[in-house]
Amino acid sequence: MRRVPLIPTLVVALAVAAMIALGLWQLLDRAPKKEAYLAQLAANPAKPPIAFPTTPDDRLLFRRTTATCSHPVAQRLVGAGAAGFRLIVDCRGGLVVQLGTTPDPMFTPRWSGGAVKGYISHAPDGRSLIGALFDHSPQRLLLVADTPPLGLAANGRPDLSSVPNNHLSYAVQWFFFAAIAAVIYVLALRRRVAPPNPPSR
């Protein structure tokens, strides 16, 4: 009977242990923290309004807020799923405002700025999925307006389901990968250490 290879077995054991550790980290650390964060966001709409933050802070998502867009420098339409398109306005000073939605891809905005009130959300992020893995800068925030200008439909209300909570599924995936790796290696070992078939007469 052939010996079990030491180094490959050690490598696989370490890989399986690492995957189990990652699953436990997602389950016991990341998931409870995300639940606490979501509970904070769920309570934010009922808190008193604040001035729109000058620096990104995800803990402020869905808070009521007010700001003034003194001079729009760019206005653009961004896809909004079933709502069609949302009108995003970049203001002087860094403020970003989502004024409302329209089904018309040729809609021509004519908003000249002014005071806006609404709630805080994430601004559209132009980074690709791979780019976001290497760029850890916080996502910009925007003010989602309560009252749209003439010609636009109202924005949707704060939606907690828009904030992903995938840590439990990540944990299950890591445990699944660990199990699959272990099963495949055990099957490979069984083939390696099995005695050769005797020659037929």
C-alpha cells in the first residue's frame, strides 16, 4: 500500500482549515455586525434631520437631511430599473442630488438649483466590481429629494433591502468549498493508496 503524501495532505488540510475559518468569521463576526448596522439604518429615518454630510459616512444612510445646491454644474440621467431613469445633479462644492425619475431617456433637465430636503443615500458608483476590490475609498453620498421639479416623478422612499446582507450565504459558501475540497482529496487518496488489481490469468 502506498503512503499518504505528506506535503500535499498538509497543503489541503491548511486550505480546508482556512476556508472553515473564513466561514466562521463571516458567521460569527461579520454577520452580527451587519445586523447591528442594518438595525441602525432602519432607525435613521425617524431621527431628526441633519445638514448634508461633507464626508461620506455610511452610518448616516437614510437620515433626513437638507442642503442647498447653489449652482448645478452637471445633470445626467442614470438607469433606475422599473422607474426608468433618475436625474442626478452635481452641484458646486461636491453635493450630489437625485431630483426625481422619468421614463423618458431624452428628458432635458432645466433645474437651476436651490434648497433641497430629503434623505441620504449612495451616489452612483462608476467603479467596476474588480476596481472596487482594490479601491477601498468610501462611496459618495447623495441627497434623494422629497419633492421633484416639474416633469419628474417622485423618488422612492428609503429601502433597507437595497443594502446587501450576504454574510450568511458567504459563510455557507466557505463551508461548502471546504467540504468539497476535503471530499475530492479523500477520493484522490483512496485511488492512490488502493492496492493494484492482481493481474488476470
